[in-house]
Amino acid sequence: MSGKVVVSKEEVLHYAKLCKISLTEADVERLQKDVNEILEYFNIVRSLQLDVEPMVYVTGFSEALREDEPAETLSEDDVFKNAGEKDEKWFVSGQVLG
């Protein structure tokens, strides 16, 4: 890795402020070093001469998605048929977060 600084300490502090996180001086130095190393790896990859066409589908399938066409919708009774609990037109569930 070259010692070239791509992201400055001021930029790290600016990003930390945007993310609303507090960083110690050691954190800033570590993040600056880590981010610059990551960016240096990107530069190495970018500099590779690869004669490969970009791929849209990794598997070789093309047009794997169907056309978006209108279809019949489910009735309200069918929608709530297997619902454990409902309140008028809403599903009721237990607490999800926290």
C-alpha cells in the first residue's frame, strides 16, 4: 500500500458528524487508514486490464423475469383466511421491534 492519503482526517470527522457518531482521535486515525487502504485496493482493481464483457446475468439466463401484467386480486376473505388475528381490514401481530 502506498502512503498516499485519499481521505483526510477532516473528511473522516465530517462523515462521522453526518452519521452522528463520536470518534476518538485513535478511531479517526484507524478509520482514515482503513478507508485509504480500501480505496487503494479499488485503484488496483480499476487498473487491471480485463478483456471481459460486463455481464447482466451471472447464470447465463436472459429475460428471466416475466412481463408485469394485471391479474385478478384476492378477495378480502381470501386475504384474511389464514390470519391469526385481524382488526377490521388490518392484520394484527405481536410486537416486532424492541
